[in-house]
Amino acid sequence: MLSKKYRNLIFTFFIIFSLGICTNSLPSKIFAGEPHAELAKFSPEEALERLLEGHKRFLACEPAIKDFKKAIANTAQIQHPNAVIVTCSDSRVPPEILFDSNIGEIFVIRVAGNIMDPYTIGSVEYAVQHLGTRLIVILGHAKCGAVNSALCKLREGNITYLMNKIEPGIKEIIKDSTMSEGEKLTSAIKKNIKYQISQMLGYSQVIQEKFKSGELKIAGMYYDVGTGNLSMEPLQ
């Protein structure tokens, strides 16, 4: 009868052999959880230009012809999206449509108020570290209900958590009595874009280092739900 030591050794080899068979068809770096050496196909500047070109097609109602079957086949085993889009959950702001993107081209993270919390930042870091993405876009939009609720200091169930992530960045606008309600909302939405970018950089050393080195580009954008137009917002 085999000793306990040898039984454990045989069992260990069996597990390793089994994992080798089960993961034979998977890219080793994905299975190991290590960052991919291969970067996204385009530079940060090229990735941004592609987004803006896609938006022009959206406005012109001239979407690019897409072969979804081919896109599915090309991304079945691995993905290298050209941009991360962090935007609001609002039903009027679908990034894949606004940027006329195909499957696998953009990594979309949606949450009310496009807030940056550990879950959002962790998702961005994953795309940057493991998928080679080199462009991050924070996309705010007109008539944002989350920002408007923060202006009104809404406290309601778990919505309160969202408000706590927005209010600190717009506190000066909340106190301002010189602007109309419409002006305050637009200013607060644009201010929130900058604030969430600062939160992301402040809480992610990975993103901060890549941004400072020029390996990664960050862009703020404002989408008008009434016209379909998109504008770039300064980071500060």
C-alpha cells in the first residue's frame, strides 16, 4: 500500500495534468491572470480619433457596416478594446451606438452619475492592466438625473451612496445662488466629469503612473441628449 506522502504526490500530479488538459485551449496569460504583453491595436490618440469618427457617423446616421459573426469569432478567445468608457446608466447614452463601435472595440462601465468607486476603478484597472487598453473616457451627459439629485441633496435608500460620491465635487455649485437651475445642472454635470477623473487618478496608482508616463490617455466628454452632439471637456 502506498504511503500517505506518495498518495499526495500522485494526487498533485493528477490535478496539474487535469488543469493542463482543461486549459489547453485558453491563452496562458488569461488563465494565469497576468497582464497581456500585447497592447491594444491603436495608440491613445488613434483610439480617441476612432471614437470621434464613430460619433460623426452616428450623427450622420451612416453607421459602418459591421460583420458581427466575424467580430464574435475574432474576440471569442481574447479581447483588446481600444478604449474604456465610464458613463452613466441613463438609457439615452448607449456608448456602443454613440461611437458606432463593433463587438470588442470598447470596454464599457456604466453606473449612475459615472461615479468612481472601488468597483468602477477596479474595472478600469483591469482593462488597462490586462487588456492593454490605452484610452479612458469619462462620459457625462445633459439632464443627468444622478447629478441633479445630488444638487437637490436627495437621500433615499442606496441612492444616498451615489450622492455621497458626487456631492463633494459640486459643493460650490450647490451653494451658488447666481445661476439658474438649468445652468447649475449643466455646470455640475461638467464639474462631476472632472471630479470623477480626479478621484480615479487619486485612488489608482496604476492609472496615475501610466497617465503620467504618456502610455495612457484620459479624456472627459459631455453628451447632449437633446441634440446628439458630443464635446470634449478639459480635465481640470
